[in-house]
Amino acid sequence: MKVKILVLAMALLFSLNIKAQGMPTYDNTNFVSLIKQLVESGKQTAQMIKSVQFLKDAKESIEKVSSVVQQLRAVQEIAQNNQRLINVMQNDLQDILNSPYIKPEEVTRVAESFDAIVQNSLDTADFMGEILSSDNLKMSDAERAEVLEQKKQESKEMVSNINTRTKRYRDIISFRKMQDKVNNRETEY
């Protein structure tokens, strides 16, 4: 049976009238060219990976610097606000307390109200120094920046508060001064 199948297969092959053109050729240059392209592509990919890593590192560095700059600006603004408070204490408060239109029993209240604001300002400055110089708090840069931003807002509120109080006391002095002039004016012309 095997012989019959083999003979039949050979008969079919010879009857088809197939003409071969020879051995297939293998072009070695195309294969070498393909390998060179793959190697070059691998080098470019490795270079791109290095570039991506460099850009990631640069981004992290920029974010760190940005965070430090943000913290520095917050500290600078807090320091400026504290300086404004000191200026008010040195100039305006002294004028208010020395005014003849502020009653002696009011002097203590005025001084205490301004003293509370200044004490809060000093506490803020101490806390800022602790945040910036101590690693005991174990804060990330983002957390530190958030706390400093909060302290900056508190500092702005203190400046606004002290300006409002100063204006209120100046208005009281102005009113009392006007009242004194009205009460002590000459009636005969």
C-alpha cells in the first residue's frame, strides 16, 4: 500500500510539468543591514531613556527649588508684616498713648490690645524659625510650605487688625479733639 501511494505521488509530481529555477538565494546584506538598524534603534532607545531620566531629575530639582523659593517668599512676607507691626508699635501707638484725649484708664486697655498682637507676631517668628531649622518636625517641603502660607495669612490678618485698631483709636482721638474744641469754644465775638 505504501508503494502504491509513493508511485501515485511521483506520478502526480511528474505530470504537473513543474520547472524549478534553481536554489533560492539568501541575501546576506539585507540581513546585516537589518541587524545594524536594530542595533542603532537600540542605542537611540537607550539614549531616549537616559534623556527621560535626566528630565525627570531636572523636574524634581526644579520642584525642590520652587518649593524653597515659595517658602522664602512666605518667610519674607511674614518678616515684612512683623516689621510693619514694629513700626506701628514704635510710632502710632506711642502717639496714641501720649495723646491728651486718651483717658488714663484706657491706656492700659490700648497697650494690652496691641501687646497681644505683637506677642502673637513674636510667637509666629519663633515657630517659623523652628520649622525652617529643625528636622524634629519631619515635615515634607509641601507641608512646610503649607504651614508657612498659613502663618503668612495670619500675619496679614495681624497687620490688618493692628491697622484697624490704630485707625479706630485715631478716630476716637480725633472725635474727642473736635468735641473738646466745640465744648471750649469762645461764645462771645
